[in-house]
Amino acid sequence: MSNGELTDLLDGLRQAARTGSDLSAAPAADAARLLRLDALTLALRSRRGALELLWADPADPLGPVLDDLQYTLGEGPTLDAATTGGTVTETDLSAAPAGRWPLFTPAACDLTARAVIAEPLRLGVATAGILTGYRTTPGPFPTGQRQDFTRFARIALDLLLHTPPLSLTTGSDGPDLHRAPVHQAAGILSVHLDVSIDEALLRLRAHAWRYDLPLLHVARALITGRLHLDPDP
């Protein structure tokens, strides 16, 4: 890894932010490599406090799958960073305390994740999003690596602030919302079961967890009519 490459990337992204570019200008695969990470994601925090995956390497499923796990299970480092407003790290998931993330940790280890760092992108006292990096090898995050991660996080926030509001809800003219099908499915289920959107989302997540299925798989199956969820007896 060349420190010069990272500096060139950060300088280029600063210029992109100054000219109004959004997160789609940032190459996730290159950023992860230069930050010495195996996966890198950025989740947007909505006004309701929910986290929506907005940016990751489209060619590598590791980051999105780990983010979906947290959304489905309701626990994990990205969610903790959003709740506490502070940086969250775990240097060895295979040796993490059993009570920290009892559902997420074993599932993440099955996916070969071993270390994680999650940093909130803060606007004053508000958290606009969470940048999360994963490694497939355990071990501490050296000071230099943490500093580089923080530098990238600041630029990522600038790019996030230039993302058109419309694209955050429609996926047009900007980064796509990764879980848009989940919300579409929740809307369908809400009408079908005559329940709130929040309850419909909970039903989708519970089904995914119960049958060990990816949440997006469950959502798409419901949208296409291949899955039907009945009201509770």
C-alpha cells in the first residue's frame, strides 16, 4: 500500500466534494484497499434514526452482507456507533465478549470477518451516517490506520452532504439505497396485514432470521409473490 496513493485519492475526493460530487465519486474498492481493509460501507442515518446502506463496493458482497446482518438482527458495530455517537472497534470478533453482539458476532465470523471499526459521520451533535470498515484478519487498528480512516470519514461526510435528497429516496441521480426492495416489501406487507410499516419490517426481519435467509431475498420473494406471510393467529 502506497501512502502516496491514499493521499492522491483523498485529494481527488476533496476536489470532487468542492465541485458538488456525491458518494458515487468515491471508489469503494480502492478506498478499502488503501485503508488496509477488506470491506468498507457507509450507512445513511434517516430522520427516524434507521440506517440505510448507501455506499459499498458493488463487486464485493462482504460489506453489504455484514450490514444486512446488523439490520436484520438489530445489533452490531454500525448500530452501536449510531447509538453512542462514538467510534466502535472490535479487534477480534472471534474472541469478543459473548454478550456484546450475541447474534451478529458468530454470523460475522462465519463470513470470515474478524475485526471491525465503525465511525459516526457527525454534523455537530447529529450523526449523518456511519462509515464501517472490516478486516478478515484479527488484530489492532494501528494509530496510522485509524487516522487515515478518520481522514476518509471526513471527506465521505462532505460527499454525503452533496448527495441530492431525491436520490436518497429514489436512487436516481446518485447512489442507490441498498435496501429499497425491503421498504417496498414492507409497504406491500403493511397493506396486506393491515399493520404499521414498522411492524411489517419487523415481520420481514423475523422471517429472514428464522429461516437464515438474506433479508433482500425475503423482500424480493414477497414483492414477486413467491412468498406470502400470513397474519398472526
